[in-house]
Amino acid sequence: MESYILITIKLSIGFLCLILFMNLSGKGNLAPMSAADQIQNYVLGGIVGGIIYSPQITIVQFVVVLFIWAFLNWFIRFLKLKNRFIKRFIDGERIIVVRNGKVIPENFMKAKLSTQTFTTMLRMKEISSIGSLKKAQIEQNGQLTVIQMDDEEQSYMVISDGEIYEEGLEDIGKDEDWLLAQIQEQGIEKVEDIFFAEYFKNKLRLFTY
């Protein structure tokens, strides 16, 4: 009987800690955006599930392990926000497989993506031909995102978290000098002061901190 009571207490604590962790770490863990996010969820579930059924581990030890894991996750997220190279190392990068209507075979190999799988992914998006694509890329979480040739409502991110997003500039055929000039025209001196910027319908929209 005591073992069931202990399991119930651990399960309750684990449930509350999971809710707290999700709320503190952001909603991204509910829909993981990268392999690292997915691994964090797997490990957290393994910790809670494994410890609940281990009578040798006390409730205090259980709580300490959860807090250690939460701290490690917070620290990793902090590093990713402060350093884009660390973020790139942990989360990986998007892999562009079609740019300006041209297929990039070497990136298919880099993404370990066959043309058969790619066309299947396109059909799931109700796209029948690769020729209709302006751009296609594999995101960090393995999902495919596409921009079609006739998509006039597409916006392009050119600044994210105070840093220039060079890939977005390439998509719209602009360079960094053009972007800096546009920013100054809108009365902003530094890119670091901009939280987010998008290029939509030939206009640059800026959102500052």
C-alpha cells in the first residue's frame, strides 16, 4: 500500500513540475521546432516515468533531479538566445532544397531526402509539380515549408532578434547595404534595436523592442 501512495505522490509532483516546466520554458515545447526540443521532451518524460516506478529514489531526490533538468534546459535556451552560433549548433539549420525555382541536388543529399519522399511531401501540401515552387526548405524539425511562384501574399523575414537574416535578403534579391539604408530612412540607427522585420508587398515593416 505504501508503494502505491509513494507512486501517487511522485506522479502528482511530476505532473505539477511538467506543467510548471512547460509554462516557464514557453509553448514551443508543445510543438517542438527542432530536434533539440523533441529530445528535451523525451528525456523529461523518461526522467518522470523512470523515477516514479523506482522506490529506491526518494521524493526529495525526484524533485532535485527535476530542478536540475529544468535548470539545464533554461541555461541552454539562454545560450541559444544570446549566441546564434550556439543556437545553430544545437538546433541545426534549415536546408534549402529549391531556390528561385531551381532544385539543389547537393542539399537533398545533405538533408538525406529522396526525390520520392520530397514529391510525397509536396502532394500532402496539394502541390503537384516541383516546377511551381519558388523556394522549398526542410526546417530544423524535419517539416517541409514551401513558397510557390504565384504566392503574392508571402512575407520574408529579414531581421530576427536584432540580427540580419541573410537568407531572407537573398530571397528578395536585396543586400545588407539596402537593408541598413531602409532602416535609417525609418529613423532607426542600429539593427540591434529591431526585434523583427519583414518584407511584404515591396514594403519593409519594422518592429522594435
